Amino acid sequence: MEQRIYLIDDDQAIRSSLSLLLATVGWQTNAYGSAQLFQQAADDLSALAGCMLLDIRMPGKTGLTLLDEWRQQGLTIPVIIMTGHANIDLCRRAFKNGAFEFLTKPIDADLLFEAIGAAMELMRRAINVPQTAR
């Protein structure tokens, strides 16, 4: 099973720049401008392999609400929360809802690579994917 990064952010510039950045190190990214578009593409949340980058502030439901709902629906991949409006309460709530990591925008590339690498390794071990696969 191929691991992918599922990027959900309503800001087109962020989706484009992060997708390009992640491609430079060989990671496959599926980018979505809304949670609804992601849900239309992902039939079975429990069958996904890889990790998710999820923005907190988007139109409609917040990223934290979506994370909680998706966990209840069977989402098992690590979720890295991204926000440009961080505070201690948001961070606490993100981890309480099952976030793997919490990053603030603008996102430091080294921190992003480290978080995604750790998330992919966790997922690789869970599904026994060879280490060379990305």
C-alpha cells in the first residue's frame, strides 16, 4: 500500500507551495481545498495509508471538529494540524482530539519534514510497508 500525504487547506497558495515542497523530497501529495472534497475522494477512511496535513481554520467545520468526526469514522493515519492562529488551548484541544503533531504557519520546512517523516514511519510500521517506499 502506497503512503501519501493528504493535504487539506482552503488556501490555494499554501496547498500549492506545500505540495511542491513535499514533492522535492519524493513524497506523494493529494491536496484538497475543503474537507468535503477530501471526503468525496476518500471512500474508506480506515483504508488510507500515510498521513494528513489538516488546517484548523476552514469554511464550515473546524479542523478539530473534522479530526474528531473522522477518528470516530475509522481514520487511523497520523494527522498533523496546521494553523496560523495558534494558542495553548487550540494545541491542547488538537492533541486531545488525536492530533499527531501541531505546527504553526508559516511552517518551518525542517519541522514539517521531521513531523511527516515520524508520521510516515509510524504508519509504515503499522502496515508493514518497506522503508524505501514513500
